Amino acid sequence: MTREGRRSAELADRLALSVADAARTIGVSERHLRQYLPEIPHLHVGRRVVIPIDSFREWLRARAQGESRRVERAVQDVLEALE
């Protein structure tokens, strides 16, 4: 199994992502993702911030509707990787 394949399988088993994992999944820096955190559904578990995968998918879909086709395709690729 390729590295990407293992990563996709690992993501499929998870209910939530850390901010760092969510950022890595969509190919942006953690700092950049944290700028959007007020918009992204998330939970505080102790001192950690976690982003439920299903909510993250919905947020990405909603954002993609207002973006160009190129961006929408990139989001679809990420969503497929999360499944």
C-alpha cells in the first residue's frame, strides 16, 4: 500500500482531526487553517481542538460552492481521500 493509501485508510477510521491533520489534509499550513477556525465546526477536548470529519467535509463543500471549478475539484479530491 502506498503512503497516500495508508493515510487515506487512517483518515477513514477517524471521527475527528487535529488542526494540524486537517491542515495537512487540505494542503495548507496549520496557521492558515486556524484563521478559518471560527467558521469551521470544531470542539475543544481539554486543551486540544478537534474538527469532526463529517462537519469538516460539509464546511469544505459549502466553501467549494462559492469557488471556481479548479478549487472545487481540489476539495473533491480531499473529500475522496477522507472517505
